[in-house]
Amino acid sequence: MLNHALTDLDRDADGLATVRLRADGAGVDLWVDEHHRWLQVYTADDTATPRVSVAVEPMTAPPDAFNSGDDLVVLEPGASFAATWGIRAA
């Protein structure tokens, strides 16, 4: 089972980090911009009905960031924040 937050992501020249999920020659890529410094990776193989699946969640801060303050994005009134991620067939 996996249920881990990962950081220090490898990035390409455009600042994008990519997760590649493949099976039998097909798959998907999840890409995240530089604002996503964390990825949460989870598998459901610890449940009563195990599934062969992987969940990858782009995150701008780690779990419990509201308490730790780590990488927390705090907006002043009237400010804005934008981050980008996407999925592409592989």
C-alpha cells in the first residue's frame, strides 16, 4: 500500500514535473507546474475490496500544512493564486 506525500520533484526545462503511469504499453501522464511542490500517491490495496489502481493528487503544500505552515500559500485580501496541472494520454 502507498499513501505518501512526495516532494523534491524532478522537473523539465519548463518547470513541469511529470508522473507516468503505464500498463501494457498504454497509460497516462500527469503533469504539474512549479506551484505544485508535492504529490500525494495512494493505492487502495489495503481495503476490504482491493483495487488495482493508483491515485496521484497534485498538491501545493504537504498534508497538515494548515498546522505546520510548510509551503502554505497565504493570500492577502484581494490577492489571487493560480496553479496549473493536466493529464495527457501516453
